[in-house]
Amino acid sequence: MKTTASIFTKITLGILIAGSIAACNKPKTESAASTTKTAPADKPEIVFINQDSLMIKYDYAKDMKKRLEDKGKAAQNDVGGRKQAFQRQVAEYQKNANTLSADQRSGTEQRLQREGQELQTYEQNTTAQFQNDQAGETQKLYEKIYQFTKQYAKDNGYKMVLTFQNGNTGLLYADASVDVTADVIKKLNDAYAKEKK
């Protein structure tokens, strides 16, 4: 009986050893292989764009800045011209005030006061209109960059695209290998050049 038990133990032990060896030599299971497939190779999942460079080198942003500067100068010249005309009227009134009757002085002063208030209202409306134009242009720029970046990330397999701006503490450091600014600017400018045609 001891011999049978000892043979049985040896056979069981042999089967266990053989099974262990076979398990070690077996190819990786599918779940292990799929884990390696999902691990990123050398391609990053998170990249960033330097916002300062983008605003300086993106042609649409440069054109937008020029449009806004032109609008701002035109509005400033318009308001400045109206102010000068009004100041000339005030100076003319002050120069001739002694020669006018009390009724004429009173009427002229009321008219000048009304025109001064209208000028002030006009200036405020012009400033508000410029600010609205500026906000609208900024929103268009944001939408263009957002839509482009969304497609760019999808095309390149990025899960996140951050922005970096000097002085902004949202991103303190990022390796230069994840900086896609130059590529984004080139592709944005190419798309804008086609759009302009």
C-alpha cells in the first residue's frame, strides 16, 4: 500500500510539474496581449499649444487684430473729430458771449449742453459697439481654433490638447516633445489660406 501511495504521489507531482512547465511556455493570453496593445507607443496622449505663438503667427489672428485696430482708429478719429467740432463751438460761444443777449446766451448754453450730452452718449455707444465687435471677433477666433483643435486631436490620437501661455500658472512645465504649436499653426494657416481664396 505504501508503494501504491508513493507511485500515486510521484505521478501527481509529475503532472503538476509538467502542467507548470506547460503554463510557463504557453503564449501570452489574449487579455495580456490586449493590455500591451492599448499601452501607448512613443506617441503622447496629451499635448500642448503655445497660445502666445499661436496669436502671433496664426494669419487669421493677425488679420483679426488688424481689422480691430482699423475699427478702433476709425472710431477714435470719428469721436475725436466730433469733440474738436464741439470744442470749436464752445470756444466760439465763449468768444462772443459778451455780445449776445441774455436769451441768446441762455439758448446757446442749453444747445451746447444738449450737444455735449449727445456727444458723450455717442462716445459711449461707439465704445460699446467696438467692444461688442471685439468680443464677436474673439469668439469667432476661439471657435475656429476649437473646431480645428478638436479635429486635430482626433486625427492624431490625442486625448487632450492644453494651451500654454507665458505668465499663466495653469501649466508650469511641459516637455518640448509634446509641443505641437508649430504643426498646429502651419495647418491652421494652410486652412485659412484656402478659406480666403
